[in-house]
Amino acid sequence: MTDLERKIYRIIYNMSRFRKNPTIQDLKIKTGKDEPTIRKAVKNLITRKDLEWDKEKNEWKFK
């Protein structure tokens, strides 16, 4: 897991604990990265099964 992936994972995890799913804009502000970079990092987390989106509950599941 890269530093950016770890940072995004922690942001999503911490915000999800308070029942708020972070938006791309939230992640852009908190990481200082652009949208394509963030999308790639999130896609890598999902591909490695570190992160999963639960469509029924509209929330993230964590490894």
C-alpha cells in the first residue's frame, strides 16, 4: 500500500465512522492530489480488497 493509498484509506475509514462518506472534493482537499490520482488510488484499494463498497447500505466495508 502506498503512502497515498494509506492516507486515503484512513480518511475514508475515519469519516465513515461518523456516517459521512467523503466526496472526491473532500479527498482532494485532505490529500492535496488531483481527481485522477485519487480515483486510481481508490481503485487500487478496491482491487486489492482493502476497501469494498456496500451498495445496499451505501457505505464502505474495510478489510
